[in-house]
Amino acid sequence: MTADTAGPMALATFAGGCFWCMVKPFDELPGIISVTSGYTGGHTDRPTYESVGTETTGHAEAVQIAFLPQIFPYERLLDIYWQQIDPTDSGGQFNDRGSSYRTAIFYHDERQRELALASKQALAASGRFKSRIVTEIVPAGPFFPAEDEHQHYYKTHVRHYKLYAEGSGREDYLRRAWRTKRDETSLRRRLTPLQYEVTQKGATEPAFDNAYWNVFEPGIYVDIVTGDPLFGSEDKFDSGTGWPSFTKPLHEGLVRREADYRGGAVRTALASRLGGTRLGYLRYDGPGPDKLHYLVNSAALRFVPAEGEPQEANLKSDQFK
């Protein structure tokens, strides 16, 4: 599915504390056209970073996302949003205090309102947070883009962004909130012991003794944990290694690369971006002109045959179940 055939564009607007930290989680994903930092929810025109910081304009720092719902549905944006914030804090976010750092979902139509309310109710019912969920769900109003220096801050001020994201308390809180003992217990119930070791610990399954190393029928391969589509059969090739091998993922934004120093050798490990699922390794002996070879463990994947294949847009999780 291409952008030309994916249907109309939509907008999503989220406030989650400092907007510097709310761009990267959504940026460069399939179907995401742009992520803009700005100000909304206030009562003055042409707000600035300085004026919003006085806490007198009523605005919140927010991000506005232009996206293609048929490729990346609003429900999945909501999943990502909740996992970036402390939804129980009514006084700001982490070390940033004041109403300009409040959390809010600004809905653009009735369907977004219904989906946002449903996701909030599901999160509250999950028991993940002991305190009440206070994040507002309110109609979207005028959105004012922030100054250029605040756009894509994670790219333009890399060092300061990393220091800020960690120093603000956000990173530590999110790790604790979304990697609990209950989450691990739930994963162990859902996965086989091998799947758990591969996807959570980075283990490698036996070559030539796994589900998909010699499967070449049409279909897609999805993340065993989240169900997010990762690879397509048209990009699969016989590498002779005994593991599933692909020349590329369905979209580069769905797979991230990480340095792996285990075993005394430097390798490039692969993980699903949205779920953090460990997948395998990137090699440079593939058949394509760029030589890329995504060597992936079958235990990290679920194969969906073409006849039952969901649309590429089926980026939905059961995170709160």
C-alpha cells in the first residue's frame, strides 16, 4: 500500500509534557507524514516558548501528527502516546511542572474522541497504575507550531536531548511503568520458553531447526509479541544459514538497529521499534546491491499467509489486556 492509495490524511494532537521528548516516539514510522512541536489549548494568539512558559496563556506544549490512518491507525498512535507519559500526574510531567506540561489528548472528530476514551478506560482497567488516570480528552483547537529551534530537537540537539530525557526522570519512570514483573509474567505465559529467551534476552535459536527458515510461501511476518508487521515474503531469500533471511523490512521505521558487544565481537542487533522485541542480527552479505541481510529468529515472528494476511495498517497491540 502506498501513500497515493492509502486514503486521506488525518491529524492527531497530543500533549505529554515537554514536546522535545514527544516527537521521536512517533517520527519516521510508516504512514506518519510529519510530527510538529507546538502549542495548543490556550487562550492567546501567537504563543511563544517564552510566553507559554509563564503559565499565563493556557497553552500546553504538544505535538501534532499528520498521518495516514489506513497505514498507521489512530489506535496505535494512542498506544504509543500512553507509553510516553505519567497519566496520573495532574501537575505536569516528571521534572517539568505547571499546566503547560499537562497531558491531554486533543481529538479532531467524534471517532477519535471515542477511541481516546476507550483507550483511557482500558488503561485504567488494566490496573497498571494505582492512581487515577487524569489525562484530559478534549476537542482540538488552534495549534501553533513552535519556533524552529524546537522542531525535531532529538535530531538537532542530540547530546542535550539525551541528557534531558534521562535527567528529567522520564526515561526512568517509563522503564519502571512498562517493564514490570507483571509484564514479564504475562509474556512468559504468552510465549514459549524459547520465544521468551529470543525476544527478551537476545538468545539465538538453533539453525535449520526453527519454524520459518525454509518457508517461502506468500505472506508477511509479524512481531510475535505485538503483532506489528515486520517483513514480507517478497523480500525473503535462502541465505543457507538455517534462519529466516530478508533483504529489508516492510518499513525501515519498524526495525531498529543496536550495537551488541556480547561475546567479544561487535555486531548489529535488530529489534522491533514499537515492541522492543529482539529479532536477530544485521549482516552485510545479502543478495541486493546494498548487501543488507536481516537474519531473524523464527521464534521472534509469526507468519501470516497471504490468504489471511491483514492490511499493512494492522499496527495494533493488546498492550492493556
